[in-house]
Amino acid sequence: MSAPRVRLYGRPGCHLCDVAREVVASVCAELGEEFDEVSVDDDPALRERFGEEVPVTFVDGRQHDFWRVDAHRLRAALTRA
């Protein structure tokens, strides 16, 4: 089984992270994609890298969005050839 194409970096108690998770989950379910989520608070290097930019989304290993996830942009990134 391959790794999920979408990764969401966030932190517990983050309202924007909760909203981003809903958007990511919805788009991924629609397209039959999986996503995973990583808490930046569990890793000092991630906390240093992303700081206050959470939530941050990656698609296929590349940074896609931060703070807000746009469903249309995410869908387009996942359906590009």
C-alpha cells in the first residue's frame, strides 16, 4: 500500500486545522484518496519549520497550502496528470 498523497500538518485545538481537516477529508473522500495528519507539536523540527503557519497541506510531497485549504485548488492538484 502506498503512502497517502495528502498530508495535513496541524496541532490540537487549532480551529483552522479543524476546518482544513474537514475540507481535506471531503475532497479526498470524493476522489477516493487517502490523507494523513501529523501534529507539529509532536516534533520540535516540525514546530520550528511550520510555527504559526498551521494548518499546512502537502500534496505528493510538496507544500500545497497553509492557513486555509481551498477545496477547488486541492481537487485540481489531485486530479492533475
